[in-house]
Amino acid sequence: LTLSPFWAGLRKYQTTVAKLPLVVYRKAADGGRTRATDHPAYRLLHERPNPGQSRAAFFEFLIKEYYLHGNALVLIRRDLNRRPVALHPVPWGAVEDVYLNTDWSKTYKVREADGVRYYQDADTVHVFHFSHDGIRGVSLTEFAAESLGLHRQVLESA
């Protein structure tokens, strides 16, 4: 991954996506919509997802994880009333496993500084790229390598 065009393209995509407006709306009675500025998710998505990151830094990190690892995972931190108060991105390298439960929800085994913790689907947002199993994503580079390998095998067998 030392190819400058690859990194330049990734960086361009990161900065472009990070600038896009992300607004939470509420459905109006007439079928229209209004900005839900009082919704807890509005501030997190539109202004600042957590105390340690700007909105731009948060989304740039997620885009990098999504393309380099095929997965982006966010932990939803909640207050005692279960309202979201922060969104914390998780480096995909810290995710030790993803378990599929009998109801098709997922449980994430995440390595943290003080040990391993398990997080349920309801407290996460998991976005993944191409997938072989519908549970975990495949990195863009891994997918490209597989495609190029298959292409090479076809050419060699012809």
C-alpha cells in the first residue's frame, strides 16, 4: 500500500465524505420532514461525535477503516436513559471476533486497553464492504488481490 495514487484517492474520498452534511430528520404529520435538532443523534452526527474527535476526524477514520479493512465499527455510548451521548470509532484490528447470534444479531469481541469486552448490535454501528459471509467485510485491497488472482488464473489456463 505504498502506492501514492491509492493513498491520494483514499485521502480525497476521506475529506470529501467528512464534509458532507449529515442531518437527522423527523417525519412531519403531512408526510414532509423537519430537522430534528433536539434528537440526541443530531448533535453527534452533525457537530461532534465524541469529546476527543472533530466530526471530520471521526469520519476520516471510519472511511480509512472501511476501505483498508473492509469494516468500520462504531460504539454507541449511552446515558442511564439509553440515549446516545457519544460515538466512538473502533480500529478494526481491535475487533477479535464477530459472533452471529441465533436471532441473526451480532456480538463483537473487542480488545480494549483494560481487557476484552463484548458489544451487542444495539450498541454498535457496523458498516462493511464486500463480504463473503454477510457478517464481516473484505478489505478493498484483499478483494482486488482476489480478483487479480482469479484473472491471472484464467489467463494462465487459456
